[in-house]
Amino acid sequence: MGTGIKVKRGYDLRLKGETKKELVSASHVATIAIKPPDFHSVVPKLIHKKTGVRVEAGDELFFSKYSDRLRFVSPVSGTIKEIVRGDRRRVMEIIIEADKETVYKDFGQLDVDSADANQLKNRIYEAGCGAFIMQRPYDIVADPKDVPRDVYISAVDTAPLAADPEFIIADQKEEFQVGINALAKLTEGKVHLGVKKGSTAFKSISNVDFIEVSGKHPAGNVGVQIHKTKPINQGERIWTLSPENVAIIGRLFMTGHFDAKRTIALAGTGADENARKYYRTVIGAAVSDIIGDVDDEAIRVISGNVFTGAKLSKSGYVSYYDNTVTLIPEGKDYRLFGWLPFSYNGIPSKSRTSFSWLFPNKKYEVNTNMNGEERALVVTGEMEEVMPMDIYPMHLLKACLAGDIEKMQDLGIYEVIPEDFALVDYINTSKVDAQDIIRMGLDIMITEVG
């Protein structure tokens, strides 16, 4: 089928609260929000600075200060209800009151097979679909001026309780193929598609190089797949996308519309068992349309998975790139004598001070307790046990903290993004925020190296 990779250095966190493979339509979307902070390093320049303005689905809301070709558009038609600002008047949310029937801006159909690369790229960025294309290194929205060395798409997600890309894309295969064909014309190299080993879900898809993926988390991370097949070097650019966003690009060419469907999996033991399904809604949907009424004092609402997601209030909105909403109990109780070895075995742990390693297939109910406090960053070797890339995670973290550009380059900063350090966050006994440190290091590189 193609290249095969198996990840042995990693860790599978098995949790209760899986999502049923059942697709339903979410309730009518009353309001949506586009959140500029979701687009890291983008400084937004608003098109409409006042509320009450009517927009169609596909109308531009803002563009990047550094590239007016990088546009961000409305996923629905309706009226701009509120522009939420934070410190120093930073735009945090653009809230739109949605129409009952969506009116689309017509960009016109475009035949992918006959169009050239410039026509395809111009249409993608004109319609706001450039926001779906992420650049490696740095994990930022791709610059439209770049021509990528390769394009990588991972249809495997090994994170705990994560949505299944195969299920999400099952009824969008035609649009997915058109999106693939368009992306193949935009790269100097190939489009690589990561799939589960032995799966036949994507056997009908052509114009891609398949990567058969197996093993422990983070096998599904696109960064791991890049590292194991064709590592990125300084000066190179790689584009990455999620399968559903590829399908949105395909629909753009087929219909001429920015049809921003988003399939959200509701997971976690904090959600009612009968509600844990896949919901077909739109980008930026209100989380209340999916989870209903929950007590967010007792339940943590997470946009994304438990490793990399962000905390939401029950009145918040799902982040632009997320297709999972996870609900787990807030950890408000301390464990009696929790510091004693073997004192409590109701939590999963990679450490052998817990009996959980004796039951590798057992699933657990977890809460938000840290089970420890931040302490000195010491060399234990535990980070290396869950890092499948050929890098030294402890040394790279220290180089980021020190702001040492040369060491960061030598230690592989171009190959990683925060999600690649999510397991390090989870298992390291120092309790350091490894993902935040890597993000800080990447921001230094963007500023100093570009």
C-alpha cells in the first residue's frame, strides 16, 4: 500500500467515555464565533469594525496584517452580533447570529483537473480555505507565497477519546478526493495520507502516497509521520491538513461555496452516555448546541482531546480546528495518602508505582487533578520513553527555556509542535508545561529566524 510505520515508544491512555459511531445533526446553530487567537501568529485586521453588519457564508471577516491574501471568512450567513475584545483591545471573538437558512457567497465552480496551480491556490485563499493549511515548521497558517515540499494528511488520531477521521469522512469521500487532487497540484512533491494499518476505508482514494500507521500514541500525529518518512530540514516547508478540511476545500471547487461543515465528537464520562455521538454542525459552533446544559463547575468542558485541548465555559464556542469536545469531571478532591506507592490504583499511570501497568487494556475514568505539583526539571529518562522521534526532549525543552537558537536548531525544533510534547506533559514527574515551552521556543524561532 505504501510506507509503513510502527510506533513503539509512546503510551496509550485508555479512558472511558468513548463516542458512539452514530452521526446526528446538531440543533439549529443560533450563533457561531470565529476566534482570531485560534490562528497562532496571525494579527487580525477587521473588515467590519461595528456590529449589525450582514454577512454571507464565505464573506471575509478579517485578514492577516502581514498578508492580505490570508483571509478568514464567515462559516454562516447572518448578522455580526458582537466583537469581543481582550487586553489591549485584542480581538478575541467575532460572534455571528446565524440565519435559519444559510446564504452562500458564490465563488464559482472550478474544475480541478483543468485548472493550473495558481488558479487553485488563488481560489483556496480567496474563499478563506487557506486557514485550513498549516505550515511545518512552526505550526502556523501557511503563507500563500510558499510552495510546499510535500503535503501531509493524517487520517489516524490516536489521542484519548479523539474523533475517528475515518468515520467523519465516510460520507465525504468525493469532496475529499477533489481536495486531494487540488493539493497535489500545489506541491513540488507528493500528498501523503496516513491511514490505520489494515484499514480499507481509504482504498478508493487516489493521487496520494499512503502511510500505514500502527502502534502507540502519538502514532497518529502528523509530525511523527513526517519524521518517520521524510523529515523536514531547515528552509523547507510542509503543509498539513485534517481530512475534513480537505473535504471542505473539495466542496469549494465542486459547488463554489465555502460550506464549512464540521463534525464534532462528544466524548468523556462527564457527558451523558446517550449524548456521546458525532454531531454534524458548522465551524465555530456554540458548545451548548452539542453538550446541552451541564454544570461547568463540576464538569470540565474541553475543546479538543484531554492532552491538547483548551478549557471552555458552557457558553463558549468550539475552536476552529477541533472536531472533539471532551467532558470530564473536575478534580476537586485530594487522595488520602496519595503520595504512598500503591496507595491508589484508580488512575492510569506509566509509572510502576501504580498497579495500572498490570492491566494494559483496562479503561479508566479520570478527572482534572494534576496528582502532583510542579517541581524541579530533573533528568529521569521518562520523557525519552514516550518520544518516538529521534530527538532529546529534555535537552530541547531546556534550550527553549534558555532561548538558545543554535541549540534549538541542532536538537530538532523544526520537526516538532506542541502536540508532539503532549505525552511528555502527561507522564513527566516534574509537571512542567512542555507544550507551552515548545510553543515559546517556536515563537522565538519565528521572530529570530523566520
